[in-house]
Amino acid sequence: MDHDTRYHEDPAMSDTGARRTRQIMQELRAYWEGLRAGRLVPLRAEVDPRGIERALEYAFILDRIAPGIARFRLAGMHLNDLMGMEVRGMPISAMLVPASRDRMSEVLEQVFAGPAIAEIDMAAETGLGRPALGAKALLLPLRSDAGAVNRCLGVLISEGVPGRTPRRFALTDSHITALRAATVPPGLAEPAVPFTGRAPLSPEERRAQLRLVVSRDGT
């Protein structure tokens, strides 16, 4: 860590960046809620990358490998750009400063064991070649085919030039929402609506798009 490293508690995003971040997070949350369809948590196998095209650059799937520890099974290009390397297979704690790793472990356990939804605010360490950089993350639990809540769909979005990589973040705030299955009378629950396509992406969005490769090894 650089000798002049410090943290800016709330690096401001531009109004445009903040709106875009909120929109992406809201769209991902709505997609997840649609898959959930009244259940406590949707299945990992139900996630279709085509349904979250606008979030793919920032999206990831986490795999819980031990209490408080989860690794990236899939990750968008934005996360790779922040770290300056491929993050797939790495623990999410690798993107955090050491002082925030225990706190992230607590958040992860609430997401998986609750289960719960987590919204996280973060600030990157700053220093030579590393300008102030804020980020937001959303964690949405998923159930494996075996029935355990040990997967997570999420996004991590920052705005601005990453600067010298890797960029690691401190957790500045987190909000946890415990989940409860919706009470729906038998026979009245609507089936999940299959993906039927959505508005085409702009050329700029397509250039930024993650080419998501779905792993088949027990996801």
C-alpha cells in the first residue's frame, strides 16, 4: 500500500453516473424478484444472462466456499478493469482493503444464511495514480440445484477512471434486508415469465458488454 494512501468517505458520482447506477441496480433487483416469483430465493439455474444485458459489464456470480468466504464464479469486465486482472476464481475479499474484509465476511454470511439482500457503499484507497473512486454493490442470494443458498447474483459499479490498478475498496456503509417468502394462496401464484427479448443495446453499451460464459461445473 502506498505511504500516502487514504480514503474518501463519499466520492461523489456525477448526477448522470448516479442515475445510471441506480437504474442498473433497480433493473437487476427487478429481474431477481421476477425469478423469485414469491419464493424465498430463486435458483441459480434460472438466471439467464440475456435478461440482464445492461448490467452484465458490472455483474458477477459468487460461490460460497466457506462461512464468510465467497469467490467469483463469473464476473463482468468492469471488475476486471478495477483489479487490472481476471477476477474469476478469486475471493471477493481480494477487492477490499484488509480492514474491510471481516466486515464483508459478516455481510456475506447475512446474505447466505439469512437469506438477505445487501446494498453496499464503498470508497477506493487513493494515492499516486489512484484518484478518488466511489462504488456501490448489490448482493442477491441464489439457491443451488441441491437446494442450498450458496450462490449470489450481484453488481459492483464505480464511476470514473480506475487509475493505477489494482483498486481496492473500503466498505463505508451497508444495508441488509432480510427476506421472507411471499404468502400466496395455493393455485394463485403466477409462473415465472420466460425471457422473450428486450430493447436492443446501443453500440456504446454493446462495446462495454461482458461476454458472459456460463460455467456448467455444478452451478
